[in-house]
Amino acid sequence: MSALPRYRYFLAALMFLVRIYAGFVMLVPVLYTADIAVEFGVSSTGVGNYIGFLMWACAAVVLFSGPIVTKFGAKRCCLIGTIFMALGVLATAFTPPNYFLACAFRLVLGLGIVLVTVAVMPITMTWFTSEEYGRVNGVLESSTSIGILLNFWFTPVWFPRPLWREAHLFYGIPAVILAILWAVFGRDPLVQFKEKEEKYFDLLKTRLHKLFGIKEVWLMGGTMWMAMGVSMAIISWIPSYLELEWKWPHATAALLASMYDLINIAGWPLGGTLSDKVGLRRPFFIVAGGMITMCAITAVTFVGPASWIWFGFMGLFTAVYGFGIITILMEHPEIDPELISTAISVTLLFGFLGGAIMPTVFGAILDLTGSLYFAMIIGAALYTLITIFGLLIRETGWKAAAEEK
Amino acid sequence: MRTWVKCVLLVYVIGFIGVALTAYIFGIPEKPIPKGWSEVASDYRDNYLGSPAGFCVFAKSGMPASVYPKAVALILCASEKFANMTDNVVDLIDVRAIMVTYMIDKGYYPGTYVDGCAALKNWESACNVPYELNCTEVVNFINENHEVIVTSIDSCLGE
């Protein structure tokens, strides 16, 4: 039996709620794209930029999250993050019709989300044993998808178009409650990490220099770009595509978008378990990329009952390769334990940049062509790159290692 | 051929069969008729009602500036819903009828539809809207389509 206090389960539940909230609020505006365009007098490119803007905050912080958490303390970081989320959401509710101000508030929300995400890591690491990491991290990592899912299920029902300000006003309340709960019940890591902060930037430079020489870091970065960027763009725009171009009811369009996350959560253990069993990683990338392309094209072309199935399959195949991005880096012989955290941060940086840029690209395609169909097809086609990356990466599974010996 | 290559190929083959079956069963669906705005209604929306025109019509109404964007979004949303339920084209009379119905039914302006329409006529003339507003025509239009107009407004309000 673990000697660690039972309080950790309560702490984990609190962190889970905070992260579900972060996932919930980040995509609320995607359900109101047309209304946002009218209110701020911007084109679809502007709306895409607004949606993706919070990812810029994530991209700006990700490489420096270690020193930030060390300097301010994990508990305080998480509290500040929750307060930022509350401020970002409430400010959005009261945004005057000024697009740049609206983007600034979205940046505050993004900063809150990234602070919360990075702050819970050291808390989990010290309050739980290594035997519990898999379970706890698995639950915490699923929280973003669960939050997105709940948003797509409930927001269109509670706040039909064009009530996006009312939605943000209402969603500000849980953030305030969570901030109070965290201030009272949140805890710092059991062991404090005293990293040599002043040397961090030199260390970072050396590590980046080493990592950029490894092909797999670039390939996994590119894959993360697809995983976070293209998927965020598709998820962000699919409700508008179905609602505006196919006249689906608001709530039904959002429900279809939720299929991706629902099946993705359910299928998450599938890829990793199967891959561990056969001892191979590459085939999962090779199969998933092309299949996601096929699923996405079919879902947006044969719009109707078939879309539900194919969009769900998209989520399933994302689960098939998703586990492998970090796994390949962890197993790579040239990436030692000292380098791994930076390697993961670099990969996430690619993902956040994709998340910031791709929704804007989709909006620009909508402005240029007058239809989101072309954007969806281009996004879908980009997924084939994952298959190509899968052909290029080094096999790191145990079977390959055993064959080498 | 290695086992994993066979498995990958098998998944792709199953995928292609799935796509073919989808195409066979459902066929390529046709998009619903797009909700269009008539030329006059578009001009009214862009140059007298919406943000590019500084929300002129609403500005003349004395409404607080903070609610202009929301009010415009509501009117545009209701006009499109109304068009979807009728002839799929948003005409100027649709927009005007929705504005008058909304302000009278919700109590934002006192009186009857005739009073509301007269007020709208004043605001429009202050904005130099070049399209004549015939209040008899608008009020008749409201009376004929009242239920659909209310449904359109309510669906955009989320009621």
C-alpha cells in the first residue's frame, strides 16, 4: 500500500475538474462562428484567427513551462491559470465590438489553459507513485477531450445562436468556483524541484541543438502539427460547415463534432495496447494517416447518416496513432532521459503552432472559395503526411530492438 | 511480405470497401438551396443596418450602442431563418417585418405594428435609406406571416 496520503485522490479529482473546464471553454466560440463574424465585422479568416488565438499563448509558454512552474510554484501557477481562465471567459462575455480586444481576451484564456496544464504535471509526479502514473495521467489527459465533448453536447442546447456572450458569462462562474476551490484545497508538489533556473536557457539551447539533428523530432513535430492543428481546424469548422452549408440544426451539427472526441476517448487504449503487443510503432502511423484522410473526405462528401460513422472513425484512427508521437521520442536511442522533456516540449510547440495557424487557414480558404468543403478536403489530404512520416521514421518498438540484438 | 504490411493493406482495402458501400447506399447528397440575400436586402444589411455602416438604423433609434451588434445579429439570424422557412431568399420586406415585429412584440417600442413601422421609417430616412418603406405593405406582411416571423425570432433568441 502506498505511503502517500489519500488526499491525493481528492487532489486528482480537483485537477481533473480544472482540466475538464479548460477543455470545455476553449472551443465554445466554434459554435458561434457566423455570429462572431457579424459582431466583430470580420471575415472567416478573422474568425479562424480568433479561435486559434489561444494556441499562441500555449506556443509561447511551452518551452519555458519548467522554469515558470519552478519559479512561481505549481499550486500558485494552477491558481493563476484558473484565475486567467475565469478572466478570459468573463472578459469575452463583456467584450466590446473590438476584434483585437477580443483576441487579447482569448490570449488570456490560452495563458490560463497552458498554466493549468503544465502546473498539474509536477503535482501528479510527486503525489502519485510511478505505478499509478499511467492511470492518473490517462485520466488527466482524457480531460480535454471530455471537456470538448461536454461543450458540444450542452452549449448548443443551453445557449442557441447567437447567445455566445451569455454562454461565456455563464461559464465564467465555474471558473471562479474552481479558483476558490483550488486556492483552498490545492497543494504544491510533495517534493520541490530546485532546478538551476539561471542555467535553464543555456541548457535549453544545447538540448535544442541536439534535438534538431534528430530526424524523428521533426517528423513527430510534423505529426503533432496534424494531430493538434489540422484536427483542431476540422473540429472547429465542422459545426459551421454542417449548419451553414447543409442546414443542419445547430445542436445536431455540434453533436456530430462531438463524435470525433467520443470515439477518440473510447478508442484511446486501442492503439497503444495493440502496438505494445506486436512491438511495432510505424505501422500505426502508416495506417492511421491514410485512413483519416479517407474517413474525413467521406464524412464531408456524403453528408448525412454516413457522416456520423466516418467522423467517428476519424476519432478512432486518431487514437490509433496518437499514443505513438511521444512514445517514439521516449524510445529513441539518441534521446536520453535528460533530453526527453525538451523533446516533448518541442513536439508540443509544433502542435500549438498548428492549432494557432490551421483554423485561420481554414477560414481563409472559406473566404477565398466560399465553401468550407475545400478546406475540409485540404485538411483531410494533409493527414496523408502522417502515413509518409510513418514510412520515414525509425522503428522503435521492442520487436525492432530485439531484431537488432 | 511482412505480416504488418498485410494488415495495413487489409485495413486500407476494408476502408475502400466502406467508402464504396457508402457511395452506393447514400449517393452524393445535394446541398439544400443556399439561403440567399436579395441584392436590395444585402445592400440594406451592409450599408444601413450592419457594422460596416456603423449600425446606422439602430443608432438613430436611440438604442444603447452596446447592444447594436447583438441586435443586428438577431435580425440577420431571424431573417435567414424566416427565408429558410419560406422562399429561401431574404428580401428587404422580410428584414423590415422582423425588425418591426421584434420591437413591438417584445415591448421595446410602444404601440402597434403601424407605430413601429412609422418609427422605423423615420430612422431609415435619417440614414438616407434609398428604398421606400410602405408601412401598409409591411404591416400586412407581418399579419400574414406573424407565426413564422415569431418562430424565426424565437429560434434565434433560443426561446
